[in-house]
Amino acid sequence: PESRRKYERYKIDSEVKIKLGDRELVGSVSSISLGGVQLNTNAMLEQGGVVKMSIQSPDGKDIVEVEGRVVWSEANRAYGVQFQEARDTTLEKISGWTRALNKA
């Protein structure tokens, strides 16, 4: 079957802080693309819910802030979050990070 993916995905192991209303959760990002991330957390995220994320760069020296919508979940531990109106500067930073990462 033809892939529906618009962007190449890359393996990453970075910390992410997730803001969900007035709660702040911590998780990890296991893959990233210019379209979104797979994040892993023990918290329950609602399908279609909007989350604000602070994603740490692979080297831990930089952080991007981006909002996204939960588009899929797996066993309530792994979630696919599609970026919502990510700024060009955010996408440029992520693009820079992926140069040193392996494709997923």
C-alpha cells in the first residue's frame, strides 16, 4: 500500500513537556517529522485533543514549542500528534535536527 505520509519520519529520543489545559505532563518523543511526532506518555490523551508541546532537541541544547492535535493512539501509551500551524522557524529547527537522525 502507498504511504499516506507527507513527510519523512526520523527516530529520535527526546524529552517532551506536554501542556494539557492546566496540567503539565512529561513524556518522550520517539519519532519526528515536519508534520508531527510520536510521543510516549503514561497519561491518557484524548483523540482529537489539542496539546502544547515543548520538545527538546536530540542534543538537549534547544527546545521548540509547538501545538498539535492527537490523531492516533496505541495502547494509551503512544500517540501520534500532528502539528497545528507550526511556525517556519520551528520547522527549520526540526529540519536541522533530522539531518543527524536515522530514518524511522
